[in-house]
Amino acid sequence: MTYQAKKKAFAALSVLMVLAAIYSALGILQAASLFTGERALRNFNFWGMLMCVALACSVLFGFLAFRASRLAKVGSREAV
């Protein structure tokens, strides 16, 4: 797999994870506004955990996309 293909794949995954984090944030708002008591806490914990994981994955995939982009530029200079 070339660095250009890796860059595109990691960038797409990063954007997908950002969208998942936004969706999870909406789940947190729903848990806070619709439910009370133990059910609200359980829902908040679930959506909060998903949001944190999605944000962490987004940062990781963004870093990997940036690194692949830099390596693709270096590789294209060496080929010349």
C-alpha cells in the first residue's frame, strides 16, 4: 500500500471518527435531557465512553494520515 493510499484511508477514518464523536455527544445530551436517575447515568457513561474513544481514534488516525503525507512527500523527492 502506497503512502498516498494510506494518507487517504487514515484521513477518511479520522473524519469518520469525528462524526462518531459528534453523534456520541448528541447521545450525551439525550441522556441528560430525557432520562433521570440510574438510567441517565448509565446512558451518560455509555455515550461518554464512546465519545472519548472516537476522539482518541480520530486523533490517532489524523496523526497517521499526517505522517503518511509527510512520508509520501519524502518518497516522491527521492524518486526524482
